[in-house]
Amino acid sequence: MHRLEILNKAAVSANEAASPAANARRRVNAAMLGGAALAAMCCPAAALAQEAVELPQGTQAAPEQFEVTPSAEIGAACGTGAGLQIGAGGGLGQTLCPYADTSAGLDVASRFDLPGGDIRVSAAFARGTDESLTLDRQMQSYRPGFVREGTLASLGMKSSLFDENLKIESEIGWSRNWETPIAATVLSPARENQATGFAQAHKIDAKLIDGRKLGWTVSAEMRRASDDYRLDHVSRFDRLFAAPGSSDRLRTTFRAGDVKVKASFNSSRFQFTRSQSRKLSLSYAGVGIGFSQSDRASIPNEFVTISQSRSRSQRINLEFDLYSAAPLLAMEDTGFKSLLPKHFSVGFETRHGMRFGSASPATSVRKSLDVMGLWTTPIGDSLVNFTSENTADQLRGDSSSTQFLVSHSFNLGDWAISGDALVVDQRSSVGSGDQSAFYSASASYRSKGGPKVELRLGQDQLQFGDGGNDFTLRDSSVQAELRIDMSPVLQRRLQRDDMHLALEMQVNLNSSDYEVRYLDEVIDAGSDGFSRKGVMLTFAMDLR
């Protein structure tokens, strides 16, 4: 069964900032640059600790400045040196960490000073891998014995002109992704499922009015990316493009004192859909109102069967931000004032849809209301969201649904504890009713130099149909995960940062009951269930 995860996983990233580079000679020592590039591409840990390379200053002042900036994003489970030499797919002797999403790369740039601005030309390269040697990944992946890797290269230009009142950015990118067997054999090629993609992006920002009381900015963007372009598990530089597809966006912001007006137009096209949206918002001292309208249509595809449809939705949203409206009140952490929501929003949306088939088009109208609140109190952070929808469908009849979500997290010493609950109820005019409930809780313990312990518990309960339906199904699943990471203890006691020792256990239990009725008589009934259990012990150290 599908397991709903509401928890947002915080990624631990380490990015080295480039120190201001000095004016460089026009002829650069190739040995210095080559050594820095090879160290950053081959060794993520070394790239993390390395500062931007400052090249020697020439005797003559030149407008050109040269910068070499290594970058790395290493998950907390990888520490600073625990890595694994991937078999035939490592390349360049690269050591990648298989216990978390890890990437390393290099950005090389030259900046030319101009009157009232500058132009920066850059080239970037990065390699990345995913968390292949984790129990969760091994149990869920359709290919558990493989590591997903990726390579990214890009060329870009950024310019700032007219005292930063005009900014222009352009970039083109190339990516290649593949899967590498963890233990290479003669039957497994070095790389499988390779995909290569290209992308380009261009952006213009202009400040038409830039005063203390008045301000007006205009921004335009264009992005294009092929279907096979991927950025998974790769360090992020100053890239403009993201997901495959194409999009064009025009935005403007006008400011008069504390009053701010925003307007935008966005047009996008992806593999199966195309859409356009228009937004307008007005805000004053933390209180805002917004209106948006979007059109969406499906794109026929000869390889995938998708019913052709189009829809138009309109939304009105009201928002209140306490930090902007009353900063001093928002910082209160005692008494009744600390219980005030830090952010609150209410939205109402209508959607008119149309589906096309062999017969006449079928229409539908959906109306929804959602309320969301955020709290930060002495007992932790809380999120509450409530959504109600009513749909009138020409073919499927009328239906309604409600959704209620509660999430809370807090820290207690070295412990981090969180819990979530989601309840969904759906009803239709023909009498059927479906209910779903999802619960999860997690607790993690992390002390400086000590072991890291993480425990997660989750339960899903689903019920399709009720006593008045011909078919009913009740399904329940429970999942428990435990992870103990002893790497910090080994690294501290043995004075080696390349040690890794972790134990992971996972249990999934599922049970379901179904019942088929005909004329109020049960003609078929049964039950089913399954269990999945996994244990993984990983140990790694550098034997070189």
C-alpha cells in the first residue's frame, strides 16, 4: 500500500563560499587550475574544505577577475570522509558516499568590470549520487542493487548594468544520468539506463523606479529543457532551469510605501499538459489579498492514453503574516500572545472542467475552501490545514470531500520529536463513502560525538465503500523504521573520519478485508495481507 509521508526531510548541505578573487593575469598557470579542478571533481570531502582559489596578481591592473569555486552537498550520514569506491562507474577514481544524496562540483568564472556594472562568464561541472545503501531505498527501489548517478555541465553569463538597475542572465546546460551496479560483475555493464538532456534559460530584471517611497520592477524569464534533462543528486550552482519542459514568465512589482502590488503571467508546457496562469495581489503591512486565474489542457500523446480535457480555475486568497504586521508581537514567547498564529490564510477556488470523448463533452464544476495556520510557540511548531471540496460532475454525479491535516514538532534536549495526522473523507451522491486516515510519528536522538538514533512509526487506514455499497474494502498497514548510526563514535575513538557503521531495520505489516454484495446478500468475502521485513548492516572504511 502507499504510505503517506508528511514529514519534510531537512537536507544538510555544506557549500563553500568563494572569497573575493583578486585581479588575475591574462595568462593563468594551467597547473594550478588543473590541480584545483581535479581535487574538487574527484573528492567531495576535499572540495568541501577547499576555499576559492585566488590566482596571483599581475603587475598591470586588468579588468578581468578569475574565480574557481568548489561546491559540495554531503548528507549528514556521510560525515566528512566515509565513502565507497563505486565499481566500474566511478570514473576518475571518484569516491562517492552511498549513504545519502551527495554531490560535488566546480564553478569556474571570469568577471569583467564595466562602467556602472560588470559581466560574469562561468562554466560549471558536477557529479552526484543518491542514497543507495540505505534500507528504505533498497526495499522500495525496483533495482535495489544499483546506484543512481548524474553529471551536469553548464555555461552561463550574468551581467549587471546601469548601477544594478538592469540584470541579464543566460545559461545552457547538459546532463547525463545513469545507474551503476554497486558490485560490478561481467554480466552487468558499467552503466545502464543512460539518459542525456539539454536545457537553456534566459532572464531579465529591470528596476524602472528605485526610490525610498516608490519602486517598480519588471522581470521576464524563458526556460526550455528536454524530457531527459535531470538535475537529480547534483550540486546546485547559479542555474536558472529546473524541470523538463518549457515555460515563459513575466512579473512586475509596484511599491508605494507599505503598499505592494504584484502581477504575473506564466505560460508552461510539459510532456502531457500545457497551462497559463495570471495572478494579481495587493498587500499592506502583512495583510494581503490575491486573485489568480489559470487555464490547463491535456496534450494528446500517441504512446500514453490520456483523456483529452481542459479546465479553468479562479482563486481568491486572503493572507495575514504576523511578522510583517506586528514584528514585536510575533516575537513574544510567553503568555497568550505566544499562541497567536504567525501566518494565516484562507482561499476559495472554483474550477470548471470539460472532458472530451466519443460522445458529447462532459462538464464538471468544483468549489473548494481551504484554511491554513502556522504557529511557533514555546512547545514547538504547529501546522493546521483544512480543505473542503464540492464537485458537480455531469457523468459521475455530485461528490464532496473534506481533508484535515495536523502536524507538530518540537525539540527536547538532544531529541527531536514530531507527529502528523491526516484524515480524508469522501462522499458521493450515489451513496458511497470512502475514508482514509494516516498517522505518523518520529523521534531522533543526536548528540555531539555520540550515536545517532532515529525511530519512525506510521499507520494507514483506508475504507472504500460502506454498508450501503455493493463492494467494500478495508485496508490497514503499519510501518516501523529504526536506524542507529555509530559512525561518529568510531570516527572519534579511532581518529578516522572515513569510518561508517550503521544498522537499519524496517517492518511493514498490511491486512485487508473485502466484501461483495448482490441484492443485500454477500456473495464473496475474503481477507489478505502481507509483511515485509528488512535488516541492513553497513560498514565502510578506506583501505588505501
